[in-house]
Amino acid sequence: MKALAGLTLALSVLFAGGASLAEVAPRPATEGAAAMDAPQQVLVLLRMPPGHARAGVSAGGGYGDEAGMTARRRLAQRLADAHGLTLVDGWPMPLLGVDCYIMQVPDGRSSVEVARDLARERGVEDAQPSQTFQAQGGAAQPVDDPLMAAQPATREWRLKALHELSTGRGMRVAVIDSMVDAQHPDLAGQVELTRNFVQGHPARPEDHGTGVAGVIAAREKNGIGIVGIAPGAQIIGLRACWQTPPRPGEGDTVCDTLSLAQALHFAIDTRADVINLSLSGPDDPLLGRLIDVAVARGVRVVAAYDHKRPEGGFPARHAGVVAVSDEALASASRGVYTAPGRDVPTTRTGGRWFLVDGSSFSAAHVSGLLALVGERNPRSRARLSLQSDGTIDACASLLQVAHQADCACALVVAHR
């Protein structure tokens, strides 16, 4: 196979709170690179009456009585007027028992101080400024012949042997990312449903989400392309991000607070077994609360580790999240798994394939592995097994729930 240059595009998922998803807030100075130019915004959470916070309400659906919703909208408008803000939009979050309202902060004012003042108001459960996140990976040059590209997991994880024990059948993996190309020949039939939580940007397939989905669940034995870690699993493609032309020092995939929160809410409400978040940024209270709900319900939440942020950034460092890196870490970084994330062939929009690098795709590997484990034991919350060098032992991780005695997967399969 012709050698491919390791040119990696830094895909940035920029996390800002606003109903207009073209508006992106600046990244906190303590958290890294320069932010994209955009107005500052804050999120204000207004309490619902307890009766309205009920399970089974979809992220896109309504809830409660219209009069109550109207009253909370009026309160949000009064708060915005009193604090010199612009009310942009609002969205119900029945899983958390709140309405979430987005307010724009004028230039020259601190969104942190504005949020602190709003949090003291009667009827406000919490308020927070918008924040910034980055996807942890990007694309190398396209592969001319994807059938010739060796997948790292084929060698390192003995993927063919794993698939004799499990393919992830019956498991549902939510990919919260840019739009998955459900018509890609390696993903056709693998995407159970899609939802678009992005407004103001054309709905079309995008590379990052398509690549993550391919690593997790690309079709097997179809004579083309690659095979996913869990080809028997179904993808729930939740578009919370969108692709833009690359900018110097920035990436080309962006999303905001509301879109990610909507997607998380939907994934939990539709009972996804695994949620893949191939992004990273600063701690975020609203997303943290939604992740806590997911973990409490037994959902495995997987996130990419960011080497540029303390403890890998959020959500990787959040309690209950499975954090995954594309390279081994020092022993001090306990609890972080290492999975393949360099020169990984995967699906690309337009029926193509390409090579990708980064923790985004390491996280996708682990989401697929958890789907394999989940098929054999849906209730398993066991930690993944590690080899002596600290990398994941995929075979042993699966065999600990498959009740096989031998961890040499190929030998186990040969004697079944």
C-alpha cells in the first residue's frame, strides 16, 4: 500500500449556548486556543413544576400545559430585560425538570458575571455561560483503495476473532456529532434513525460524524471498505455539530450548548445503550447533569481524551464517563483507556473512505467494544481489561462477559 502522509486536520467542536447555532461564544482563556468570533451567550434554567418532569418525553416533543410554558417564557423575557440581555430562544428539558433559555450578552460585559447574577433570581435553578469544545481527531489524506488499508483493530484487537463471539447485535450506539452519511455503502442499513438538532445550517452528510460511525459499525462481509468494531450494532445518528470551511488555528466542525444538550436528552430518552462523544472542552454544568442522568440509567458514555486540557477535558474527566486516548498516558492519568487512533481507515461522505487520527476515533473504537460486551451481557458495568502496557485487551474484555476460559480469541473460536 502506498504510504500516506500523516497530515491531520484539527477538527474543532466549538461549544456555545444559543438557539442560533451560527453564534459561537469565545473559549475561556484558561482553556486553550483562540476562539471563533461570536457573541457571548448564557443559559438560564427555569424550574418546572414537579409534575412536568416525567420520563418518556422525547427531546423534540412538548410537555406540560401551554399556560405554564407561556408563564416561564414571560419570566425569561423579564429576566432578560432586567439584566439588559436579549432572549434568543428556549427549550424544554423534562429529564432535568427545567426549561433552558438562551440569552445573548452585550459586548463588553462578562458572561460569567451575568450568569452569576441571574442564578440569584427567584425561579432560576441555575445559570451558566457558554463554553468551547474540540473534537479530538481529524482526517489524513484520502485512501485510494480502502480495501488495502489495514485496520489497527484487526491486528491489535484480533477483530475477526472477536466477531465470532459478538458483533454487538441488538445494541444501539448514539453518535452525537456532525451529520452521519446514512447512505454510505459501508453504513447503509446500519443507521437506525437520525435527528438534526442544528438550525441555520444545511442538513447534509459530514465527514467527522460519518467517520466516527464507520469505526463503530461499518458493515461486514459486503466486499468493500472496512468493518466496524460492532457491525451488528445500530447507529443513532444525532447531528449536534456542523462542518464549516477550515480556519487557521481552528477546526472545521462546530456545535453549541443547546444542540449538544438536545442530542444528549434525545439519546437518553430513546434508551441508547452507548453514547459516543468524540469531543472535549471545559467542565459544563448542564451537560454534566445530563450525563449523570445517562450514567444513572446504565448508559455507557464514552468521550475523547484531550491531551491539551487538564485531566483530558470535559466530558472525559466527568464522573462515570469512559475516557479514551489515542496514546498511552503517564500512570498519574489513571482511569483513561488507550485504543487505536492513528492511521485508522474509516468511512467518508460521498461513498468514500479516508485515514483519520485522534482520540475521537479511539473513543469510537471503545464505543464499539462496549457494544460487543453489551450483546453478551447488557447489564455489565465491568471495567475493560488491560494489557501489561496499559492498552485495552479487547479479547479479555469480551471474554470476561462471554464466559470463555481462554483469552486467546482465535484459539477459542477455532475450538467452538
